[in-house]
Amino acid sequence: MSDTLGAKRVQIVTAGISVFGRYGYRRTSMDLIARTAGMSRPAVYQYFKNKQEVFRAVAQCVSAQVTTAAREAGQKARALPAEDRLYLVLAVKLDVLTESVRAESHAELFREAADIAADTVHAFEESYRNVIEDVLHDCADELDLLGSVLSPRDAAALLCDALEGIAQARQVPQVKHARLRHLAQLVVRALTRTPEDVSAC
């Protein structure tokens, strides 16, 4: 792929992220994508044959960006307690969903993504869950009940499922972040032996 071709595709995908997030899938047209990209509609069709192709490319782009950013957040926060590391990794996805997708478009975009880009959604969910599982493994010394109360895999899946619910709630971002912080606290407490547990042994 030439640099020009790649740059044009990126320009269209960037516009797609904006308009799909703002208007949802059904209300977004190729005309709207083209206008937002600063291109003509025929020019957009040189790179994508239809709206579904743009949507798939948007899903792939966002998935890669979120997974990379979450992995980097987890690495940068290695010296922090488990609760903070989990919160920061989960907050990456929450921020993307909150900042780029209007609350009223969440449900529709998730439905369309599951239909149009099911393979991308599945791969993203798997890779994001892996990032969270890696953080849990890294915090195993602190989370001394990890593996007996919940396996790292199950704990990561639980966190991902809860994050989806928090992201789709019709709340302001500050409330969503507070709930996410509480979620991280609850999971860490559930996976950490208390002084009373230790003295009972």
C-alpha cells in the first residue's frame, strides 16, 4: 500500500470514528463520512466499497488503539497497587467509549459491530481480556486469593463484562469513572486475604 493510499484510508477511518460515534451506524451515510473526511463521496468509494467496509475498518482501528493503550497503561503503572493498575487499564476503554461514542448510540453500535464485524469484536474482546489477565498475574503477590476465589481468566472476564455495563450507562463520565474505581476496589478486596483471614489460619 502506497503512503498516499494509506494516508487517505486513515483519513476516512478517522472521519468514520467521529461520525459513527456521534450519529450511530444507521444515521451515518457515506456522504457524511466523505464530508467529515474532507473528500468527495466518489473519492471515498475508491478506498471503501460501502459503509460496512468503513465500519469494519473503524472497528479494527479502534480495537488496536485501545488494546495497545491499555497494555501501555498497565506497563507504566507496574509500581502501583493492583487496584490502581486495574482501574487505569479499564479506564482506557471506558474513556474511548465515553469520549467517542454518544451514550444513545452505544447499544446500536454494539449490535451493528456484533453483526458486521463479529470477528473483529471477538478478537478485540479476547486481546483486551488478555491485557487485564496479564495485570492480574503481575499482581498475584498482592492478590493472594487469585486462583482460589477466581481464576485470573474468570476475574478478567468479570471485569470486562462489568466495564461494558458501566460504559453503556447513561451517566456523566465522572460517575462512570467513580463506578469503575469501585469495581476495581471490590475485585481487589475479593481477591485479597484480610488480616482476619491470616490470623484464622
